[in-house]
Amino acid sequence: MSATPLPEDDIILAGELALRVLSPDDERAARVREAAEPAFAREVERWNEDLARLADEIPGVAPSAAVWPAVTMRLFGGRGAPTAANDNGKLAFWRAWAVGATGLLAASMVGLVVLASQPQPLPPVTAPPVVEPSITRVATLQLESGETMLTLAYDPATGRLYVAPAGEADAEGRVPHLWLMAPDGGVRLVGAVGGEAHTMELDAGLRPMAGQATAIAISMEAPGVTPPADAPLGPVVGSAEFSEL
Amino acid sequence: MTDAAMTRESLAQALTRVGQGDRSAFETVYRATSAKLMGVALRILHDRALAEDVVQETYVAVWNRAGSFDPGRASPITWLVTIARNRAIDRLRSAPMRVRTTPVEDAIDLADDAMPADARVEAADDARRLNVCLDELETRTRGAIRTAFFEGVTYEEVAERTSAPLGTVKSWIRRGLIKLRECLER
């Protein structure tokens, strides 16, 4: 980045602007210089880079699950968006849910490890090849008591499975495992449900199954036990339709 | 794949892809950084709803401006933090009355600021270097710069808070900035 060093006063002014300590009038004047003078603008950028390090000591705080859907709504909207052709209220809801609920999640939720799915052909879209959440399969699993145990949504376009377990940890210390159930009756282990909701990129091995599964199920496995990929060892405590939107 | 584990490099790559219109990368960036930006906005605004508004605005701005992100000049996280902090300060200054009704949290923040340097968590080398340089400053200068950064306040308000004359506060911070720059360049 070369060039003559800025005068000391300008270095200070750039720092004051980055720190935001100037009065409104002084700040406006400095912004004009920032817009007009590349060297001054670079100095402001440099101060931003240095001073923003202070933020390292600010603890993170998850924003609510509504923020991300609000961002995407503002930017990409419903109407007029590239995928408007295959959009509808239900889909928009799940898209928002998938990104919001699992991306941020409440402390009471449980997370999990998941696998794959075959990307299904996307609905015809006459738009630029931009990837966005395109949930096509969802499931809500309830216990016999009617209590929701787990919600999940699958996006074949990105290979992401959004999983939000809602139940308490099992009193006996058993670990819930998620299964995909194929139309022919076969089952395939996806993985153990951990402590928090989150999103998993499905690996190629599970993809054919995830695109076709018609139901999901949860089994409770003893701690430290990984069941075979095609059959649970512990009791199946619930199953739910993995329905197409 | 924990979000926190994203490296600077992978985050920079994702942000670069956002600049090319990649929505999937945008979501990745959001998930990796929204808690940090929320923390920054909340620190300045002391109001969860306002802070969430600012986070929302920030990511709209990130989508629109990511094309100008230059990984050679800025780290992705400081680039994002700068946008969030500036937006939060703009909001603070547009609604000063509402935000000033939180004296208790202010008191907590002041206590935080009094924390000795060695008790602070210093994650990255760059942050450590900045703190080393800040620690070379006089206590009141360091305090004024930290208050300005974390509370998003102007010279005038720093002067009010420290009961020092405005001119004195200005010269503390200006001298502090010069020393800081010299130290950071060493």
C-alpha cells in the first residue's frame, strides 16, 4: 500500500472516525473526506481493523430465531424472488424454521449427527443458479404423550438436514438415535442426537436414502453403544412421516 | 462442524462467495458470526430488540457490501464487527433517550471495563497485540478509548462520564491513538 504517509493529524482523525468519538458535525466532515480521499479511507479501514479486535472480549449472544428469516425476507422476499415459482406459505415457513430454529436454537434443544441424501431434482426455476434453502421434506416426531420430541427438515439442494430435538435428556442416560425409513421398509442409521439443535451437511453415503425416505424414527440406545446401520438395538420410541412439501 | 470452529480463512472464503451472490455461503457466514455481532450490538444498545434489529440490518448490509470485502486488507470478523458496531452506534444516536434508561447495565459494563488486562480472555494474536499496546497507555487514556469503543459514545459523553473537561478528554484520546498506532507498527 505504498505512498506518502498521512500527516499525523489525519491518522488521528481517521482513528477518531473509526472509534466514533467525533461530534455529529465533525463526523460528517470526516465522512466526506473518507469518501473523497482513498488514502484517508484506507487509514480509517486500518483503524477499524485494529480497534475491532477489542470486540474479541465481547461474549457472543445468539439472536432469536426470527432474525435470519427476517434478513432473507428483506433481501430475497417472497414475491419477485428467483424461486418465487416454487414458493408457497408452507415452504417459506419451513425454510424460515430450518434456518432459524436450528441455526440458533434454544438451550433446551438437543442436537444431532446426521447423514445424507440424494439431491432431488429441483422444481423448474428460471433463475440464476443461486443456492438458497429449499426444504422439500419435513417431519415432526411426537411421543405417545403427544409431546414433540424432534423436528427436522431436509434441503436436498444443499444437502443440509436441520434437526431440532425438543425433549429433555433421557432419565436413564440412553442416547436417542435418528433413523431414516425407506419405502421398502428398510431403515438406515443417521446418527446420535446430541445436546443442541443444529444443521448437518449430509455426507454422500447417506444421500440416496435421505432423498427417498418416507419416515423417520428414534431409538434409544444404551450409552456408548452404536447400533448397526440397518437395525436399532434399543427400543424405538417414536416415528413420524417424513413428508414432502 | 461447529460454527465457532470456522477458521479465519474459511470465513473469508465464505464472505467472498457472499460477494458473488452465494446464498448458501451467506447462511454459513450468518451462522458462524451472528452471535458475535449480536453481542457487539447488545453491548452498545443494552436492548435485545434494538440489537436484533441492528443485527438484521447488518446482515442486509453484509449481503449488499460483501463484494467490497478484501481478504487481503481486513479480517472477515473485524470487517463484520465494524459494520455491526457502526450500525449499533447509528441506532444509539438516533434513539438516545430510550437507551439511556438502563443505568444498571451501564454500571455492570463499567465494572467489566475495570477488569485487569491479565483477566481478559485474549483469543487471537492480533487482539493480544492490541491489548499489549493499550496497556502501555495511561490508565485514564486506556479507559477513555475502551469506553468509546464499547459504549459507542462521543468525546462529549466520555467527558460527562469521566467528569473531565472535553478538551482534556480529546487530548487523552488523540495522544492515545498516536501511541497506539506507533505501538501497533513496532
